[in-house]
Amino acid sequence: MPVINQIVKINTFDDGRREYLKFKNEWRITKTMFNGGKLELINLKDKNIKINSISSWKVEIMEMPE
């Protein structure tokens, strides 16, 4: 189950998310919703890039939080 501060990469860029392909595919979980079914993400390289809601099955955990 995803938790806040985990680093993830997006595996599925559908539902209008293709615009995020141009950014480095490393994201920090900043919020979980619906028992972890949806996530809010911030791009690690450019903190101004935020995805307000993405399904958790579309991401892969890269590392555990500290």
C-alpha cells in the first residue's frame, strides 16, 4: 500500500496524463485518498509539477520513505 513520502514512477500515462511524459519520471507521494486507491504526486525534479489525483495502480514504488 502506498504511503506519504514514498518515491514512485508512473507506469501508465493515460487519462490525459501524457503531458507528464516530458518530466523526469520520479514522483513523491504527498497525499493518499480513498484508502490508498488515489494518490497526489509532486515531481522530484520540478516541485511545481503536481498531479492532484492518479490511481495507485498506475504507479510503482521506487523506494521506501525514511
